Amino acid sequence: MRVLSVASEAYPLVKTGGLADVVGALPAALAPHGVETTTLLPGYPAVVRTLQRPAVARRWDALLGVPARLLKGHIDGHPLLVLDAPDLFARDGGPYADATAADWPDNWRRFAALGRAAADIAGEYDLVHAHDWQGATAAAYLRYDDSVVPSVLTIHNIAFQGRYDAAVFAGLELPETAFALDGVEYYGGVGLLKAGLASADAITTVSPSYADEIRRPEFGMGLEGLIEARGDRVTGIVNGIDPAVWKPATDTTLPACYTARTLSRRRANKRALEAAFDLEPGDGPVFVVVSRLTWQKGMDVLAGAIDALVAMGGRLALLGSGDAALESAFLSARTRHPGRIGVRIGYDEALSHLLQGGGDAILIPSRFEPCGLTQLYGLAYGCVPVVARTGGLADTVIDANEAAVAAGVATGVQFGDVTVDALVRALRRTTGLYEQRDVWTTMQRQGMRADFGWTRSGARYAALYRSLIAA
Ligand code: ADP
Ligand code: GLC
């Protein structure tokens, strides 16, 4: 079976978050199930640069108005197609925004062109799998082309919807009939995610809990009605993690590799982590954060809990970037608590491994979390996750309540409301568990033994693909 996977990021070529990890891992996850995945990415300069003497698979004089070509390459040994359209993608800055973090005003055209290109070549594949609003138009173009090729759309985060003014509709080059309630039209404007959700043959999201949550207004963010209407075409398939990248036994970015049986080797990583973050060395717990610094991630709540965290003997090492106000809140906490709070503003893949491999507990107080990957990395690395009970966090972490601790099955700490009080209570509970060394070690080992590889979820995607191709 040949599948075209359409996305705006894929590790290791371009990454701003978990979407890239998942899109990057899918080809290898699906291969054992007889699926050959070709990944289609936008031709950002950093992606085009990795191609060596690429063959040209296709050319357009005007793809939504601009010249474009498709270049062939490889991503981790799997087929890759890159949409080289300099008018859209040859720019400095990030995939979605310029150097000042302002979204490119023509993002609708940039990613609609990606979807249009996918639909144009879809005939060479058995199925198209689109990701998030940036890939979603692929499903809409296939539908309005009357294509026989089925489509799957995966929602990694329904908060990002690709909403634009109705004026952009003409530029999408869809038939007039597509500007309708069951098409592209969204609250009077254009909704690119909405267009995909209304068009795809199947919709998945990245955890079963989130699949339920987005049927409700608190999480559906305006799309709950459509999600509900699409009924059992919407399912949750939890993300896996890529053991080639995230495995402490073979992680060469760490000062010391280790397994569940050699946890004491983590000490060397903890010392390196303390040094990297200017923390005073010690045996008390080091909490860590690797996150976008945003409201979704509950980072304002964490900022409010920092003084209490320090007062209970904790230290914190935080790596992240995002909202300017949150960045400065953490930097000022570092000034208040030298040696206890360490902060790195920025994006650093290697340092994120050291935090998981040397930290004691990773804090994830998200207000919503479609799946979340950092808790899965934490589990694999013996860095105990402390998480809000929502979405994929609720589905993947087993709370250390009395029964779970007694049965030896706990893997982390969950808390309910995302408030400073609830987080502080969770931190206190975590510190208490940390002091019971046997209990803590059992939790670490349970997490490390849990299977968050791609075997089960890869099989579920493959089964979904098959059901659509057969239909
Ligand atoms: P989201 O995609 O919503 O940001 P996830 O938990 O699914 O959340 O994925 C985040 C991914 O980005 C993980 O691989 C995490 O390690 C990585 N990450 C987030 N912030 C940083 C950072 N500042 N430096 C390095 N990696 C980061
Ligand atoms: C999104 C979500 C995150 C999820 C990731 C990969 O970025 O915010 O929860 O893990 O996509 O699916």
C-alpha cells in the first residue's frame, strides 16, 4: 500500500513541536504493516538544502498562481517529496512566521498550495494522510476533484485552525459550491482545517481522550459541532515515540546511557544538567520543563507555583520559548532564586534529551493536550511525569494514588484543575513520593517498561487505511 503523508513539519528536517516527531516517525512505524509512506513537505530553505541533486518529479507553471516543482529526496531512508515554490517558501524565519514571530500573511496560500500539490499527485498513491490545518486542504481538493483516492486527516491540535477572511476563497481555486456550510465556509470566513474535517473520509486525533474532548465546546474551539456530526469517523490513535531517537540505553547525546536496571547511572546526567542550568548540586528533586511557553501548556500556572516549588526544597530546570511575558516571568524567577531555578530560553534538541535523562520529574500542567510527547519521553527516560489530567496526558500516565502505588503500577502524578493550588499540591505529592526511594524507583521502572513504541498505533493506522481503501 502506498500512502502520501502531507504535513508542514517532519523531524529531523523541520520541527517546531510534536507534529514533526510524529510525521517523522510514521514511515518507519507503518513499514512493518506493508505501508510505504512518502512524506510531502513544503520547500523551506532548510529542507531544500538537504536535498542532493534532486530529481524533479513534477512542475507547475502556476500552482495557485505561483511556479512550483516537486523535488525527490529521502527522510531517514523513506521517500520524500519537497514542494519547491520559492514565492511561497524561500524566506528567512520559521515555517509559519517571520523572524519577529508574526505569521506570514499568505499562510493560507502557502499551505493550500501544499494541499493542491498533494491532490494533483494523489493518483500515484492508494491514500492521502494529511496532518493539521496545513495539510487539511489536501482532503478538500480531493473531494472537490471527485477523486477516488481516500483521505485521512489527523488533528494534532484543534486550536490551530487556519482561519482566514472570505476574500481568500477565490485564491484557493475551488469550485464556488465549496464556499458552503458543509465545505470551506467557517463563521462567514474560510476555515482550512474545517474544510478538511468536512471532506476527509476519516478523521483521527492523537489520543482517545482528546477524541472525546473535542466533541465539547470547552475543547472543540468552535469545531465541536462538526466533530460531533462526523460521528464515528472520528477516532483517537495515541502517538508513539521513535526508539531510534528516544531511548536512554543508546542515547549518545547523554553523558551516561542507562536502562531500568542501571538507574544509578542517571546521577552523572543529573550533575551535567545542574551544571548546564547553573543549579546548585544536590540530591533533592530537580523538576524539568521542555515546552512551548504558552497558555495551552499552563506555563502561567507554573510561573505562579515556582516560589512554592523552591520553598519545598525543589529545583527547576526549564527549556522553552514562546510568549514574551512568560519568558520574562521565568527569567525573573531565576533572578529571585539563583541556584534553584535554571532557565534556557530557546530551542535545543540535545539539551531536551539531557533534561529527560538527568531530571527527576517533568512538569506538564497543560490546559489541553491532544497527546503530548514530552511525558512519553519522560516515561521512557525515568523522568517521572507530573501532568494535568487531560487529553493524551490522562491516557498515558498512571497516577500514583494509593492503590496504584500498592500494586506497583503507578508511573507518574496526575492532577485535576490547572490552577496554582492544584499544581502546588501535586508538587508536594511528588516530593513526598521522591523521598520514598523504593516507591520512586518502582515508578521510574514502571514507566520505562511501559510500551510507548509505535507497534500498536502503527497497526491501527494501517488498519484504518485498509478499511478506507477497501470501501
Ligand atoms: P507540542 O507539539 O504541543 O508543542 P508535544 O509534547 O507533542 O507538544 O511535543 C513537543 C516536542 O517539541 C517534543 O519533542 C519536545 O521535546 C520538543 N520541544 C518543545 N520545546 C522545546 C525546546 N525549547 N527545545 C527542544 N525541544 C523542544
Ligand atoms: C500537537 C499537540 C500535542 C501532540 C502533537 C503531536 O502539537 O499539541 O499534544 O503531541 O501535536 O501529535
